[in-house]
Amino acid sequence: MAERCCPPPPDCCDMRGMLSFYILWVLSKKPMNGQEISEELGKRRGTKPTAGTIYPALKELRKKGLIEVERKGRTTSYTLTKSGKIAMEKACRYFCSAFGEIFHEYEEK
Amino acid sequence: MAERCCPPPPDCCDMRGMLSFYILWVLSKKPMNGQEISEELGKRRGTKPTAGTIYPALKELRKKGLIEVERKGRTTSYTLTKSGKIAMEKACRYFCSAFGEIFHEYEEK
DNA sequence: ATCCTATTATAGGACATCCAATAAATCAGA
DNA sequence: TCTGATTTATTGGATGTCCTATAATAGGAT
């Protein structure tokens, strides 16, 4: 069911990483529960993180005060806090300056 | 001495990852030795990987046949193989499609 | 009440990436 | 030759990300 807008990860090298950053990124769009976050990451990165991946990461982000948690019956809604929003923007600047070159050259083709 | 074209990594979330991919990327520009690769990564990502990081990664890439090694006196020159070049381009496509959205929105500001 | 499903969550193991510390090999210069 | 600088390389430990189980919890349907 997941619309794929991304090829699967290559096997040449490890493309893991940036999970917490990416979670902050999708949460900056709107609050979501765990399943929705997984879905969003799946659409973007080509692989959908499983429960054993996503929940420990969310727990850590909460411990750092970057996201807030609100339980609503069966689901749990995660929201960026103010400091989470600031942190995300900073991380975003770093990410784009660290990897921008690759992206720019790719776009030129 | 290292020209910095990148802010230091944020402390909000872990920005590790993509090391092997980034090594393939810089080697696609020109063959380099270990120190030069470290320097190039340092300029781009804001932190320079140490020996204990870079050499195991190079060893692994060599084992996979993605890079070639030529010892020249004191230094060792690393070069992309043909299959390394192909793998790098594939990884590049994946990377850009997985993270392109973040770049695009950042560039729009 | 009882089932079924969705959702959240943890445990345990694998691996890449990171560092500091240590070492060895080579070259250049005194 | 000896000394110091450069470069390569390994070790050992920490952490984040990833999976496959496994489990707990809550809501809806019968």
C-alpha cells in the first residue's frame, strides 16, 4: 500500500543513519503517531522502520525534550516541542551544508 | 588549518552515517590517500574522521571490490574501481531521492 | 464477555560509525 | 645514524540504527 517515491537502498554501502533527524523532520510537518511516522519514513527512504527501530528513537527524543507525547486511546501522538523545532532547524542547516554538494551535482544532470 | 565550509554537527541528534558512501563520493573526484580523504570529509561534514574510523571503512570497501589500493612509498593511494563507480552512482541516486525533499525546502528559503 | 486487530513497546543481536590510544613503517633532515 | 614528522593501521569501547521476535494495551465487533 505504501506509495514508493524512492528506490530501495543500495547494497554497496550502508545507508543507515539520520533516523532521529528524519523523525524530527517529518514531525515538523504535523504531529503523528508511531505508525504514521514509520509510513512517512518508508515513503521517503524506501524502507519502513519497524517497531524495534522507531520506538526506542522516539523514547530518546522525548528524553531530550525535543518531542512531546500525548496518549489518545489506542494511539500516541508525537509533537515537536519548541526546542525540538529549533534543534530540527539547526540540524537541517548542518545536514544541507554537509551533503549539499552531492545533491547539487546530482540535480545538474 | 582545515578550511571549514560546514558548521559543526548539532547535538540534538546523531548525524553519523553515510561514511562509506561519502568516501566513494570524494574518491569519484580523484584518487586520494587516507589523510586526504579525511581532510575532504572534514571540510564537508565539519568533523574529520580519525584513523580508527577511516581505515576500517577503506578496508571494507576494498574487500567489496569498490576501491583499489596502490602503495607508493609512505602513502597509499585509493581509487574507485569500475564497479565502485557504478555503485557510487546508484547510491547517489538513492541518497538524493531519500533526502531530496529536505534540501529542496531548505533551498527555498 | 470474547475475539480480533491496531498500536505501542521491549528484548536481544548485528553492524556501521565514531573516538582515543597505540604501534609500525617510511622519509627527511641534523 | 638518530630523530622527528607523516602516514598507515589496529584495538577496544561506546552509541545509533536496524531487524526479528515477543508482549501488552485498548477499541470495535460479534
